[in-house]
Amino acid sequence: MHNRTTHNRTPSRTLGRSGIEVSALGFGCWAIGGEWSSSQGQPWGWGAVDDDESIAALRRGIDLGVTFFDTADCYGTGHSEEVLGRAVKGRREEVVIASKWGNTFVPGSRVSDLVPDLTPAYARRALTDTLRRLGTDYLDLYQLHVGDAPLPQAEELREACERFVDEGLIRGYGWSTDDPERAALFAKGPHCASAQLNCNVFEDAPAMLALCEEQELAAIIRGPLAMGVLTGKFSGERGGGTALGAGDIRATPPAWLRFFRDGRLAPEWERRFEAVRDVLTSGGRTPAQGALAWLWARSPRTVPIPGVRTVAQAEENAGALAHGPLTAAQLAEIDELLGRTDA
């Protein structure tokens, strides 16, 4: 996997130039924020959650060698950060915590229209609130959560992040964006450590991965399981036609979420999943483990952050670490099966 190993032999990565070491797999904390929505009722969450189960899942991940946890202040309008803070209480030095800022909300309201505030003053207020919710006095990685923020404002925010580093409030920073030009702007900052990007078996991101390699950034991968499609639980005899519940963003998807339609997995994406299922499940892997293995094979800089809500999900995702990456031949086979012959 082109990496070092920690004392517990969990494959690891370094967050770009920061020197911060993390497990090659992280856990994403969007779903544990629970239900929240826009003022018009558009769900932004993944449905109802059990906080005790969420905490047990996160702690199980730590026990299995997962050290990197990624959240955002707006997830559940603060609730995700609070739950993560409870989960790592007493174990702060064992973990690396990333959060994001930029979208405004009223804490605890469960409602946000994701209106951005791109001022340095807001970044500082948001960071102060994030640290309080997490119960910590520093954040390992702080990420701008507005993917299309204008470059002049982003440059000001990069400099604000440098000040936060100087003050000991954060150790590094990055931008959650799928635009290489924007990621490159942040990368000009000495303490920029990462870019967070959407990438998975169905949606490759060659330009962003190349930028991360060129700029020595960690590639934190959101959407690694294609919003659950690559787990296989919506496909085949048992999963085909599975309906999504109220309060789940996939049940009434916004325009950018193209995998689901009318509350179910769209047939064209089920066909694509079935086309690659056998490759993903090679070597005794589950489909989700195979999808994570694809990302590790795709670039040695990737740190996928699949979401977890249950102990079972935590165990399955962490289990991918033991299998390691797919082979180059398997990557080529998946490209051919999906019609990416020029990839």
C-alpha cells in the first residue's frame, strides 16, 4: 500500500506535508448527525440515528485501528460534532479529528439552508464553536466546506487558517472541493495538508488525485461507497427495490445525488454495480471492502472516509484494512467493465 504501519500494524497515511499520521481508512460522521433539513424540508441527513449506537460504532473503530474521524459543524446542526466528542472523550490523543466550516446554521435547530459565510471572522467563530462541541482545545484538520467559494475570499480564509495554526488552534487545513484550481490555491499555504474530494469506483477523479500528488496533499475521499450503492445492500435479490425512509437525503435526492430516484436505487446504477460485483468481492471481501480497496489502489494518497452508524458497519469497513488494495489488473478490469477503456 506504499505506506508505513503503526504499532498496531494498521496501514497508515500521512496527511500531506503536515506529518500527521492517520490510519489509511477514516470514518465519516455525516450520518451520525441524524435528521436535519432545509427550511423547505429537503433532507440533508441520512435518517434517524441512535446516539449510543453511533458512539459504540466510533469507539469500535478506534479499537480496530481507525484513528481518523471527519465531521462538519453543519451535520445535524452541531449534533455530529457533539456525538464525536462524546465518543473520543478520554481518548483524544489516540485520534485525529477533522471538521469543516463555511455553511451557516442555528445550532440545535436541525434546519439549515447551507448559506455560506466566507469571512475570516465567521471562520474563527465557527472554529471556537466546533472545539467546544468536540470537547477539545485543538483540531487536527480544518476544512473549508464550500466547494465553489470564490478564489479571492478563499485566499483570505487560507491566511486565516495559517493564523489558526500559529495560535495552536489547528494543526493543518484543507478544502473540500472537486475543483483542482481551488485546491491548488489552498495548497500554496505552508500548512495546507489535504484536499477532500468525491471519488469512488463509479466516479473517478483523475485531475484532483493528480493535484494531490503534485502538491503533496492527502486525498480525503468522501462518497467512497457512492452513497451506499457500493455496499450492495440496494442491489440483487435481497436488496433490489429497497426503499429509503423519510429523513434520508437519498429518498428525495438533490440534483447532485444521481444514484437514487423515487426513493430507490436507479436501475442504471444497479446494473453498473452488478457488473463489477465479482471483482470487488475478490479475496473474500464484501462489496464495500472492495470499493475501499479500489481507492487504495487508485492512489497511495487516498484516505477514504465511509460513514458509519452501527458497530456492524464499523467492523465491516475496518475489515477492509486487512485485505489491502486491489491489483493494477483488477483496476483495469473494472475500467473495462464500466466502459472506461480510455481511462
